[in-house]
Amino acid sequence: MPTTQPRQAPTAQSVTSVPESRTEEQSRRLRRYLATMVVRTVCFVLLVVIDHPIRWVFAFGAVFLPFFAVVAANAVSPRLRGRVMPVLPRTDDTLLITREADSPTDR
């Protein structure tokens, strides 16, 4: 008579624990970089057009925004190992049990 072990219920993978895909992350970083470069371009244009002491704020933005844009674009979020669990196919134990029952036993 075959004995079966109690099967443990598989733990479900939570969709909220799945990290952002690499392509989505790269796209997000590229959009952030481009937005910062647009602000830098506006600062540069305003630096040339405006003749007021506030132009130094625009000069600061035109000079230092590229540094911050590159640092932010290269800031990759860390990939945590062990968060994503593989989803394995379930084995059909009934087939194994019937094969064991059909096999000849030692008499």
C-alpha cells in the first residue's frame, strides 16, 4: 500500500514584490535625463536673453544641471536577489501512485 506525504500548499508569488523590468527602468531614467536637459536648455536660453542679476541662477542651472542629470540617469536601483521565487510546474502525484500500485510487488 503506497503512502503519500501531505503536500504543502505552494506559496504564491506576489505581483507587488516583482521588481521593475530593466527596460521600464531605463525608459524612466531616460525620460528624467531628457527633462533635466530641457530645463538646462531653458536656463541657457534665459541666461543669454535676460539682462538681470537673476541670470546667475540660470547660469548655475546651465552649468550644474548636466552633472545632476548624468548622476540621476546612472543611478540604477539595486537588484535584490531572493525576492522573486520561481514558479515551478506542479507534478501529478496521482500518476506516480497508480504506477506504484500497478507494479508487481515482491511476494
